[in-house]
Amino acid sequence: MTATTTTAPVVTEPRERVRRPRRRSLSPGRRLPAARLVGPALLLAVWAAASAAGRLDPGAIPAPWTVLRTAGHLWTAGTLPTDIATSVERAAYGFAIGLVAGVVLALASGLSRVGEALIDGTVNLNRAIPTLGLIPLFILWLGIGEAFKIAIIAIVVYVPIYLNTHAALSGIDSRFVELAEVQGLSRLRFVRQIVIPGALPGFFVGLRLGVTGSWLGLVVLEQINATSGLGYMMFQAQNYGQSDVILVGLLVYGVFGLVSDSAVRLIERRVLSWRRTLSS
Amino acid sequence: MAPHTEQLTRPAARLRGLTRSFDGRTVLDGIDLDLPAGQFTALLGHSGSGKSTLLRAVAGLDHKVAGSGRLDAPERVSVVFQDSRLLPWRRVLDNVLLGLDGKDAERKGRQALAEVGLEGRERAWPSELSGGEAQRAALARSLVREPELLLADEPFGALDALTRIRMHGLLRELWKRHRPAVLLVTHDVDEAIVLADRVLVLEKGRIGLDLTIDRPHPRSYRDPLLGEYRERLLAALGVTEDQ
């Protein structure tokens, strides 16, 4: 009995089917290549196909190539670059002022009790008033020129930046405060090496909301109170029934929004490289 | 570095009538204690007996706690916490160098990391370290400041049993090389016996037992002579073997 069993070569195939319950991976898995472009590309394809098949009223929704041709005309005529420059300038000034104001106020309020008493309640009061409701008042104060538009955009931007940065600053782990005391850090170093790096994730949440807010504010301002800029161009086009021009304006807004949000994401990923989260 | 001879006579820390209370409940009730320079002391007690309160008082971390008494502590005091408390946004070496000045700092930091066996991990993020490695980095951070007094608040409490044994050896070795006075707070009687040359038991806000353990190092858990010390300490803590 033993002879037969030892001479016969026993070939055990590696078992492919392992009998154990498979663990379902809870992380969303590997990212698809160019994942963020898939949805928009699909939408564009549907639009182009429907236009080519003649299923869309060209007066309401012109074909993508018509929009592109109109954009080309407007660009070579020189009106589109001027309008874009005007709009970008407004958004940039408003955003820059809002960013500085949000960060400075959050630091002043998050790092000193006096600052908190003076600033935090005031900002929250400001937040309770819908910013776009301030437009009539700001026009009275600053005139219908650039200043009031920039001021409104700055307010739309600073509120989320302030709120998120302040929340992050005041939420610093008390264990790290203790550590700073033990290591004998000066107040300045404590702020620079512990408070600010610890508050950066919150700041970036506010920054992304602020960037989106700056474009939102711009669109509203240029649609109702503009004498120049992209919104003005679209407003005029509405009067003349030029839906292709309106779509050019929307396209440019969309590109701005996408580019600026991607830029902030990129910076965020660089600065917060120590974080390992689901998205990495 | 060699221990200064004057340290052998001068106490690293001196507590006289130290009292601390929370909301009228007295936690430390007039503690008199000398921690001689270069001595390895362990502080045992039940949870809630006030051993952490005592350590935090010596570390100067009890700002809002009511209390009285006299406390002389040296200039250079380091603390190791139960959690490694590494800043997640600084690389390991930068964590070790936190609060350290001078052009020589980086060299000292690298040397400290090498001493705890983390050579080559200087550029790692804390989130990439295991629990034991993180705690070793925390040890390096406390040693790089060349403390006269090293306070450790259950530094191995969150580690697994195998890692803990290895960390015991490391701590003892580092102590032998640098000779700071050590106050190790723990609830683990065996840990205290294996590591310390003097074991204190905190009981009802006072030092209930002050035991010198005069056995050579390295010590084994199985050393039968240590059993006597264990029984005395357990008795002081109100635990008997048949319980």
C-alpha cells in the first residue's frame, strides 16, 4: 500500500478556488484614466449627435461647431478677448481681496480672544445677510463701476474662507498644544509650525468654495449690472436672439471654473502631500 | 556623554508638599519627593490615583489646576506621552527637531534617530510608521534635547506585548547612555520592576510605598527574586495573588 502511494507522483494543482469569504474592498478602487473628462466628453458627444441629426432647434441650442465658429469670429473681431480680460480682472481682484481678508480675519480671530470677540460674531452676522442682497446698497455707495462688483465678489469669497479657516484654527488638537509647551516653542513658532499647518486642510476647503463663489458672484453681477465683460456680451446677445453667443459666454465661464478649481486642487495636493486619504 | 559627577548628589527634581485638586477633590495630597539626578524611577498607581497629575505637575503642564506646594524642576525636561504625538505634517526628522535650534541640530536629530533604530526613516511621514516606530521617534525627540529629567506617561501603554518588550530594552539602554533622571508612570507592575531602580506607589494622593530594587540589569520577567518585589508592590496596590 505504501509502495503505490509513494511511487505515484502526487501532483497537487495550486488551488485557484480558495474557500474563504471575499472581503469587499470599501475604497472606491483605482481611478479611471482622465476620469474627470469622461462625463463632459459624453455630454458633448450627445449634443453633437443630436445637432447633426437635426433633433435640436438651432435657434435655441445651436450646434457645437456653430458655437466654436462664433467664438472664433468674436475672438478675431477682438470683442471676446476684451470681454474675457474685463471679467477675469474683476474675478481676480475680488478673489484676491476676499482671500486676504478671509485669511487675515481668520488668523486674528482664531489666535486671539479679543480678535474672536470682535470678528467672529460680526462675520457670522455678515454671513446671515445674502451677499447678493447687498448689491443695491453697494451701487449707491460705490457707483455702478468696477468697485462695487469687486467688493461684492470679495465678500462672496471671504466668507467661506474665513469660516473654514477659523474652524480649523480653533479646532487644533489640544494634545499638540501640550507638545508645543513641552518642546518649549515660542508663540510665533507654535503658530507657524503647528497652528497654521494644522489649519491648512480647512483653509483649502474654504479656498475651493471661495473660487467657486468668485465665479458665481461674477456671473450674477455681469448679468444684471454690467456695461462690459462676458455677462454684458451675453446680455446683449439675449436682446438680439444670438443663442450661440450666449453659449460662447457659458463655455468660457465653464472653462474658467474648471481651470481654477483644478489649479486649487493641484496646489492642495502638493501642499497636503502628507495626507493619505481615499482620493490618493 | 558622561554623567556629571555633581549630578549624582544634586536632585533633578524636588517636590515639597505638592497638592493638586480638581473641583475640590484632592488628587495629590502633599507629596514630598526627591528625584535624584540619573535615577530611573517608576511611579505605579491605580487608574485615577493621580499619577498622571503628578507627572503633568512636574512637566509644568497643569496651568488651570488648583494646587499648592513647592516644585523645583530642572531647565531641560522632556516628556514622552502615551501616544507618539508626532505632527502628521512634518517628516520624522523635522518632528524630532521640533523646537530645537542651532546649526548642529540636524546632526543631533539624525544621531538620535539612529540611536532608536530609525536610521533611514528621516524623510518618512509619521503616518508611514508603525506604532512602535512612532514611539521610538517620540523617544528620539525627547532625547535630542539632552534632558536632565525625562518624564514618560505610560509610553508603552498603546503598544503590543512584543513591541513593548523591545522598547523596554531600548529605553533602558538609552537611559544608560544619557543618564537623565527618569520618572516612568505606568500601571504595569512588571514593567516597573524590570525597568526601574526605584518604584513608587501612589495611594490616596500620597507616596504609599517607596521601594528600591537592587537587582542587576538586564532583568528577566522570570527572575524569582523579583517575585518578592512584585508581591510587595501588588500588596501596596491592594491586590493579592489569589484575587
